Amino acid sequence: DGGITQSPKYLFRKEGQNVTLSCEQNLNHDAMYWYRQDPGQGLRLIYYSQIVNDFQKGDIAEGYSVSREKKESFPLTVTSAQKNPTAFYLCASSMLNTEAFFGQGTRLTVV
Amino acid sequence: AQSVTQLGSHVSVSEGALVLLRCNYSSSVPPYLFWYVQYPNQGLQLLLKYTSAATLVKGINGFEAEFKKSETSFHLTKPSAHMSDAAEYFCAVSEKINFNKFYFGSGTKLNVKP
């Protein structure tokens, strides 16, 4: 089945650690996105990529980094510079003139 | 940049009653418009989308939405609520110029009372 796979579903990070969230899609979509979701704030765009080897900052990119070395993969690293990383992270992808398709999310908790 | 406003962070209806979730967007140029549903600890699932065809759009699970350019609105309705409709609903827009960038509202949690 085609879709977007995010892993892991739950992730725990210690203070000062970097962690990487995985996002893989087999929909052959050009564009991929990372959103952060906090209660009552909807979805906020962290980074997006419209083609391989290119990506742009979204509204809340500070403390995060991404790469897009392959069309199907768009991993997100939450660095130690992100002071409040506890949130639900959603990866999505889309093609031209279509809706965004979402993965099942990764819940990151700082311990 | 676009902005999307969803009036009412929480809406409560009785089972069998009309569901109305409100969405307004800011663009002067009609964008593409979407409604998504999210169940707890899951991703977002598309309910319906408007991409400049018919202004009344029908989606899954009996939901529909009407695009009103004069009101810059795209409200979501369902004639009769079911318990399984309890979830969080997000309105989203994407610009036709920069079509691959999506903007989301803050969400409306729908509670369905028996």
C-alpha cells in the first residue's frame, strides 16, 4: 500500500540530545513537509522540501534541521537548540495541485 | 501569507444534530481549500477539498462544505452527527501561486453527546 511511514511512534529525548525522526513515502510525491502540533495551536510548519536536495524553512525552523537526499525520505533532526521539543510531529507529502497526505505522527517527549 | 481562522476551538452537538464547523481564510485570490479530520494520536485524514470546480463539495462520511468567495468562507457541515464523528477537524488552504505550501487553522474539537 502506498503511504507515508513515520518512525518511531513514540520517542523520548534527554536534555541536550539530538534526535532524528524518520519519514518515508512511497507515493512518488515531490514535496514533503514537517509540522509540529501542540494542543490548541494547530499545525505549524517546520520545514518543507519541493524537490530533492532542496528545502526551505517554515515558520518555526529554529532548533530543527532536515535533509532531502532521496525523493522518498525527509528526516527531521531535533537538536539540543530546540528548547521545548515536546510535541507531536507530523510528516506530510504532496504532488502538484493535490492535497497533503499525512503520516501517523511521532510523539516526542523530553525526559 | 495566508491565514486560516476556525471559529470555536470546541463544538458540542447531540447525536443526530447538525454539525457546523466554521472556517474563514484571508486570501483575496481563491485558494485551494481542504478539511481534514484527526483522531487522537493519529495523522490527518482528508475529508474533502475544493479546487475551483463546484462550490459545494461532498466528502467522506457524509460531510460537505460550501465555498463562498464573497464571505471568504469554507464551512464544514454534516446533517446528522454520529458518535464516531467525535474528533478534531482542521481547515487548510494552499495558494495557487505557491501551491505546495499549506496553511492550517488551529482546529476545532467536535464532541458528540449521546
